Amino acid sequence: LSQTVVTDGKLDVATVLRSHVEIPENQGLLVASIVPNSPAAKAGLKRHDILLRANDVELHEMNDLVDLVLTEGEKKGQIALDVLRRGEHETVYITPEKRPAE
């Protein structure tokens, strides 16, 4: 995930949405948008995906994901995301990259 996608592209999953998709309270990040050619786009993440876990760690707030992206990015590691898409769980693998200079 590029830092732009992480900071600009995701929102907490709204409480009203939780009751429809059976997500535990305070868990999940909603993908609001995907930056073209970003690691998220390359991995196949889609708008309205709900990110539940990353590397087996529950995602409760944006900082959970940001911290993991920074850590794995430094190690050139990969992140396994548990994604809820249209009511079904999928695993999406993503490799963080440095943001291009602007």
C-alpha cells in the first residue's frame, strides 16, 4: 500500500454497515478509493472492500495498517490482507512500495 492510499483512501467502517456484514465492533477499514498504479491497485484491492486483518492482526483503526505498512515496507516484506468483498472473505497479498517523489 502506498502511503497516499493508506492516508487518503480508507475510512473506518460505519456502524450502520456493520450490522449488514457482521463485522465486530471497532474492526475493519473501508476502502474508499484506490490510487491507480499503487500497490493496492496492483494487488487487486477494490473500492468498498473492507480490510479486516493484516498479517493476522485485526485492523481497528487506520494507524494499525499504517504502522504495518511502514514496518513491512522497511523490510521489503509482504502483507496478507483479510478482505471482505461482497460478503465473502478473500486474502489479498500486497507489497508496500516507496511513494514516488512529487
